Amino acid sequence: MTMNKKIKEQILAVRDTGLTNMFDIHAVQRIAYEMDFYELVNFIEDEKEKYVKFIINGQED
């Protein structure tokens, strides 16, 4: 699964809530689910390493 524009926007929307540390993956998934960001929930489940790399360096890879 590739990180598309929609998933990036969802990550940034969760970040902008300020509700959790973005490395708290379970909290990010919960917040994303509550915001109806199901693509992000699934992306994190399937591509956790790509998600973490994006959080660390702001780029897909």
C-alpha cells in the first residue's frame, strides 16, 4: 500500500488535533477512527514502518 495524498492529509489532521504524540500509534489509530479516517487506520495497520518514517522525516521514504 502506498501513502497517497489523502492519507498524508489525514495524518496531518490527526496531528493538528494535538490530542496525542504521533508515535503513540494506537492512540493515532483511535483518533483517526473517531474522525472517520479509515484509510489511515488501515494504512497504519498494514504499513506501520512507512507511517513512522513519515512522522520522523516528513517524507514517504
